Amino acid sequence: MTVRFDGKVAIVTGAGNGLGKSHALALAARGAKVVINDLGGSRDGSGANSQAALDVVSEIEAAGGEAMANGANVADFAQVEAMVADVMAKWGRIDILVNNAGILRDKSFSKMPIEDFSLVTDVHLIGAANCTKAVWDIMKAQNYGRIVMTSSSSGLYGNFGQTNYGAAKMGLVGFMNTLCLEGEKYGIKSNCLAPTANTRMTEDIIPDPKVLELMTTQSVTAGLLALVAENAPNRAVLCAGAGGYARAVVVETEGVYLAPDEQTPENVLANWDQIDDVATAKELTAGFQQTFKFVGKAAEHLGVKLDG
């Protein structure tokens, strides 16, 4: 089945350059009306200029599509609310939100001013929360919505010099994990994209031009379009880059049960090999499942019969 977005309205944040621009152009090419949100700042978040967003709008319109530019700062909820109001006044609905806006302030943690930590989390994490909050009730009323957070391997696995970025990017996974539960009955699906691509965010991290040639934005955008399609998954962390696609999953080992008189740090360390045995790991899809597992082990050991 061909993925199309005819009649759908999409907001893409940070859409003036890089991945955001690629996402916006692809959504428009497949029929969506697209809001090109971009503050127009530099990679570190300084400055503002609307020209990049206007250029993307012009490109979409030249190809026969519909688009509008918006310069709202995603970290400012009032500006985001005003953007959403403008979109509703123009097109009357919002079906897709791609939380892509982001900045970098890389430094080792010992050298990082706490202001740089706050600023990066404000843009990536709070910015995504602001945009999602502003469209959430609209999507609920429509009984339809597709929301994507832009996570990162830096959050999933860590990357030197990116404590701020990594914290924000993993925070987005936690945000998505609960949104997908709360939105499912309203037809709202929430997912994360963990991309790697040749953009201004990676230009000085990966200097090899042959590697960068493989890391096209289009390869990542293919994954993004899948996450916002009508038949999209729900609660997925899709990793995409250079034509590779994989799902990242948080798993929990089966672990051990320690009786009340054995619950000491010494015994936790003594049983570490079994606690750490990834061969027993399983994916949990809600926080209560961990509680049920642990309480079930304790009840079984103590001979307590639980209701349900």
C-alpha cells in the first residue's frame, strides 16, 4: 500500500534545514499540508532568522504543494500555542506532529555550564512537550493523530560530551512510552525516531566524506514517514541511517528473588551474574508489569495467594 498524506496537516519543527527539511518536503510530496516551523537559529541555538523556513515553503509551493512558515520557539509554550492557533485557523486540523527541533551545546560534563544543560533539555525535551501539549486535545477530538519524537543513539547508548543532549533524548523515549498508552484509545500513535544522517548536527563529528555520503537525510525520512503513516506502529523507537532500519528496545532481565532476611547489598552483589543475565531479558510495555513480576516472585516464595 502506498503511503499518502492527502488531506492531512503536519507540523514539522526545526524544518528549515537538515532532517526537518527532508521530512517536510517528503510529507508535502505525498499530499500533506505542512507547517515549516523553524526559529532559524544556529546549531547552538543562538540567533533567529525566518529565511530558511520561507525557502522550504517556496520549494513546496513550487512543486504544487501547500505549506506555511512559522518561527515559533518550541521552548516557549505561548509561541507554540499561537502557532497551533494559526494552523487551525488556516487548515482546521492537525494530524501529524514531528518534534524535530534541536540544538547542540557539546562539552564534557565537568566543563559544561549548567545553563547549557538546561538550554538543550529545554529545546529538545520541553520543546517536544510544549508542541505535543498544544496539539493533544485537537488530536483527541479528531480521534486521530501521529506524533514522533526525535531521539538519538546518544540518549539510548551514550556519547562522550553529550550529557545534556543524551538526557533530553532519552527523556523523549520516556515521554513517548506514556503518551502512547494515553493516546491509543483516541487513535493517537506516538513513536520515536533515532536518526543518524549527514546534517549540520553531525558535520564535525563524522569527518569522513565517504561516510557522510551514505548518511542521507532521505534514508532517515523514509523511516519517519512510516512512523506517521495511517498504519504506523505505536510505541516504537525506530533507528534509521544510511539505509539501515532497526528497533531499539528497553528490556529487563528476569532477575532473582531474595527473601526478606536476604535483602542486603552483599547478596545483591553476590547474585549479580544472575541479575545481569541478558539471556532472560524481556521487553516490558508498561511500568506496572515490573511491579507485577517482582510482587509475583515474592508472593510465590512466601506462599501468598494474590487476587487476579
